[in-house]
Amino acid sequence: MGDKIHSISDEAKALGEKNKEHFDQVAAEVFKHPWIQRLCSQISDELQQNLGWIGVADKPGQFKMLDYACGNGVASRALAPYVSVVRGIDISSKMVEQYNMLAEAAGFSSDKMRAIHGDLMDPEASPSPELDTPEFNDFDLIVMCMALHHVQDYTAMIQKLSEKLRSGGVLLIIDLVASSESGCPEAPLSKELSNHTMSKMGFTEVEVKTAFEKAGLEGWSWRWCSERSQVPEEIGGEQQGFFARGCKSAGIGEVKQV
């Protein structure tokens, strides 16, 4: 894996540090905001209503999932009943604490569901020897939920995630559709937000599809969430979410149904 690690720009490092600092500060409180609770419930419902499309329904045997930039584990808890093992990674150690606490409260053992502190884009900033272990590689499904807009180089991020998939594994990105494509209002404070912890407000389908293709992912599929999300006025008041899915091509002699 070492020969695939690319250098990270100073700008990307700075954004990563801003995100780490911000989410360490808000980890215990941010998910108490009513609009975030509604958004999390919406995402959980969408995940559970699209199991077959995602590729987790009726899976025989072991099925391992990674929740990257996992936060407190919204996607993990939604999909945990349908997979064998869930692992989370987050740049914020405080978010990891929240994730593991809520996993335990939901009745999941650490063998079934746990998160670690780590950063695939800048491993030196958040060193974790576990990132290179078998436990944190060869995933059947990787989900990155409402976090790609916090990454400076989303194309490189998708490449890093694809490297963590086993052959035939699925990458699922959940984020917001760009206002130019969704028709939703552009966030009045988008520039200020970008200067703080976000790299961009929303993605077009072409942007995400191109990044998937560069990472060698196949079977592209893109869906809008069934309902728009109500968010604070400073970030638009109403936004449209998307689910983007791609599959890592199976190696010679290995075919895995998804």
C-alpha cells in the first residue's frame, strides 16, 4: 500500500487540521441540533430502503463494512443489522469516542462495531498502526456519509477509499448535490464555510462519476435522496442529497456478486 500514498498539499493538511479541531470541539453536542437529527434520520431511512441497490441485501457469510469519516456512526448503526462487521475511521478522536459509546449503547460488541482515530489522506497527522492491518482493509462496502465536502481533494479521497476495498467491493458516497444541478438555493455563507471546514458546497454527478472512474470503480450508479433536506438558512435552507455507488472490479478468477 505504501507505494500508492501520494503527497498531500499544505492546503489539504490545513483543512484537515481545521476539521479535526472543529469536530473535536463539537463532537458531544453537534448531533443534538434538531436539523442534524432530522438529516441523520433521513439518511438512515434512505440507507435501509436501498439495501439491494447498495449491495448488502441477502449476503451470505461474512460482510465487512467501513464507515469512513464516520462521525458518531449514523451510517454504521443504520447498516449494522445487515452486515457482519462494521469498522469506523474518523479524523476526530472525540468523534471516535462518541461512535464507540453509541455503538455500545445500541448493544453492539466491539468485535461487531468499533471505530479508530485515523486519516487516510494524511496518516502522519493522525497515526494509527491499525490502518495497515487486515482488519482495516479488504472491505465489502465502504460508506462515506456527508463528509466528502470536508476534503480538499475529493478525487484523491475516493482513490484512497477504493484501495481499501476488496475486489468486488462497493464504495458508497452520500453528500449534497451542487445547487447548479439540484436547483436548490446556493448557501449564502458558502465561501465562509469553505474557509472554515469545507472544500465545496455540493457536487455534480459528473464530478463524482469522473472521480470514481479515475479510481477504477465500475458499475456507476447515482440516485437523489427521495426528499430534500431542510437545513439552516445560512447553508441554503433546503438541499438535495445524493447516493453515488461504484464497484471495484473483481480480479481474475474472483467474481463477487453485488
